[in-house]
Amino acid sequence: MTATTQTVREIALEQPSSIRVFEQFGIDYCCGGRRPLADACVAGNLEIDKVIAALESAAKKPGPDVENWADKSLESLSSHIVATHHAYVKRELPRLAQLAQKVVNRHGSTKAELPVIAATLTQLDEELTQHLAKEEAVLFPYVSSLEQSVSLGTAKPRSCFGTVANPIAMMTREHDAAGTLMAQIHRLSGTFTTPEDACPTFHAFYDGLREFEQDLHQHIHLENNILFPRAIELEESSS
């Protein structure tokens, strides 16, 4: 049985199938994943017995194969993040922006939350665009070079930021900011619930936002809970 004193992050790392359960119950396993499961349930007004039962059920069910990135190379993990999650963000945000504009034009005068959601989405787009660029140009190449130098026994790569913990701290803060913006959209949209008179574009917009939130959570989980701690540990062990 899952220990209620385990953090949500620890459970997500040990049991990848738990991520779907956390998404189902609205439990933050990325930015807010460092609190115990019991505390997360209290914060979400959730019955912990139901959450634990769902976790145990998910662990027993044969589901889609979930890659365990905890024992893969940091280079392969960062490449996966770029090819899967960064690519998704770059592809999806422009599409969501177009849908947002259409929905605001059609329904914004009667549904005051829509212009706010659109503006928040624009802010999220701006912040994530800069964030991904820094990871791809600076942090991820350094982590891959560091891993290679440790493997070959050569000198650590030079950097302009001192220890790798410095840019990681910045990236983590930016993850928190992105998570806060996404949470605002989640709340403003009533958990992506469309009104009865919603048109197909309205449905497509909220469905897209829901999927984007799920991908963002998985994206941040891979970085905050796996890539970043392992990179810091690798650098410290090579000193």
C-alpha cells in the first residue's frame, strides 16, 4: 500500500502509472510534488483512501508501457523532452492562440472569463518560449557534455553560470510561474467545462487547454523530479 507519508513526487517516480491517477484527482505531482500524499489530499479536499485505492488499482492493471527515465542517460532524457514536450508546446500554443481569438470574438462579450484566459495564455506562451530556448541552447547541452565528460573521465565542460544548480534553480522558478499561469486558466475555465451552448470551436479550445495542462505537468515532472536532481548529483559526484 502507498505510504501516506511519501511525497507525491516519490510516488510518481516509483510508480509511473500513478501519474494518470494524480491527473484524475487533480493532484500536482510536478511543481507541488514535494508534499506528502496525505497533505495533497487534504489540500484538494480528497478522500485519501480513494486515492490510495486508485493508485493500487493502477499499479495492478496492465497499461500502456511507460518509459522509466530514472535509469536512462541524461542525454537521452533531455533529447526526449525536446522532441516530445518542447515540440508539443511549440506546435500547440499557436493553435490554442488562434482558437482563443475565435472564442473571444464570438463569446467574449457574454463570458467575461474568456478574454482573461486568452491574455493569460499569451503570457504563458511568452514565458515558455523564452524558457524552452534557454534549456535547448544552454542547460541541456551542458548537462549532456557533463555526462559525457564524466563517462570519459575528462575535464568538466566550461560554463558561464558556475554550478549547474544555478540555471536549474532559475528553470525551476520558471516552471513554478508557468504552473501558476496554467492553474489560473484551469480555475477560470471551471476545470475546462464548456457551457451548454458552446460551439465546436469553444469545445476544441477547452479540450486543447486540458490536454496542454496534462502535457505540461508531465513535462515539468521529467525535468524537476528526474533530470534536474540527477544533473546536480552528477556534477557534485564529479567534483
